[in-house]
Amino acid sequence: MNKFIEKLFGIDKIKAHTEASLKQAETAMQTAKNATEAAERAMQAEQDAKMTPKERATAKGEPWVAVLDTHVNKDNIRNGFFELDWNAEFVVQLKQAGYGFDGDPEEEIVDRWFKDLARNVLADEGLDTTRGAGFINVNKLADGKAEVQ
């Protein structure tokens, strides 16, 4: 009997139209949500593209180190140095690996690791690892940087 009354007064058509409208609204909401998420991903990708590798690693909380440049003494080719850059997460990783402790200057911690790395390279090549490794000379630069020679 209810179906007959709904049909008689056109309520069945109103219900069908309402259900169709609700489905369209749900589809539109999902499409809008997907578009918003895609726009957010695109904005994040654009921001990531503008970051340096160091900034990206730091933003992710990952350790990062890189050789920026290699300098060789023109008067004595046996002398030179590497210009390194690193983030705080790398220093924490080095401390956890036993290269330093809280309060040690970052440059010294990284220098200990780099000297160890150089000794490992020499050992891998069958060369003398007991020869002198030189000295560390730290020159403080502007904006929190230091030059280590």
C-alpha cells in the first residue's frame, strides 16, 4: 500500500531523484578530495624541488654528508684537503657510532670519521695505514660554518 501511495503522489520519483542527487554529491565530494590531495602533493613536490639535498635529508630527519670540493696545495701536491658539509643528523649518527660525545666540536667528530674512512681506504689498497694523517686546523666562518684544513 505504501508503494501505491508513493507512486500516486510521485514520492517514488522524489526519492529516486534524491538518491541520485546524493550519489552525485558523494562522487563530487570524492573528486574534490582527490583533487585537493593531488594539489597538496604537487605543492610538496614543488617545495622539495627547491630544496638542496641537505635540506631534503634534514627535513626527513636523515643523516647527510657530502664532499663539496677537493683542494690540493699547488706547491706540495701531497698536501690538500676535502671540503665537507653535513647536517646535525649525521653528527648524531657519528656519535652513536663512537666518533664523538656531546660537547665535542662537530668538526672534530667529522674529522675522526673522515680519518678513519681514509685509513680504511688505505688498508683496502694494501697501503701503510700508520703514516701521519696531518692535523686539523679549524677556521670559523660566517653563518655558522667552519673551514677545516
